[in-house]
Amino acid sequence: MNNEKDELKECIAREFEEIAREEEEFLENDTSLVVPEGTKEAVLARVREQIRAYEMEQTRKEAEEREEAGFLPRKAPVPHR
């Protein structure tokens, strides 16, 4: 069950990243947009910011899940001299 859940999460993340890349490429390459100077760049910067925020949130959630599952590496004990 956990394996299926992990696969689903990975699939959703891949789909999100693909859609984000497509949107980013569209914004970068679309010359038909007539907008005030700097607006297109501002929108692109916002899309990139949202992508970074999503990736950071996913990383945080995955770390929490690993911690809850007890999968975090433990620090080795320091030998006493």
C-alpha cells in the first residue's frame, strides 16, 4: 500500500513538473502576447517562484513522512576516549 502511495505521489509530482515546464516554455516563447513592458517577465518569475515553493513543500512533506516512518538516518554514537 505504501509503495502504491509513493508511486502515486511520484506520478503526481512528475505531472506537475511537466505541466510547469510546458507553461514556462509557453510563456518564454509566446510572441503573440501583447503586454506592458516587464509584465511577461514578472509572470514568468511568479510561475518559477510557485514551482520552487511547490518543490520545497514536497521535500518538506517527504522528510516528515520519512521521519514518521522512522526512515531518517540515525547519527552514529561518538566513541568516548
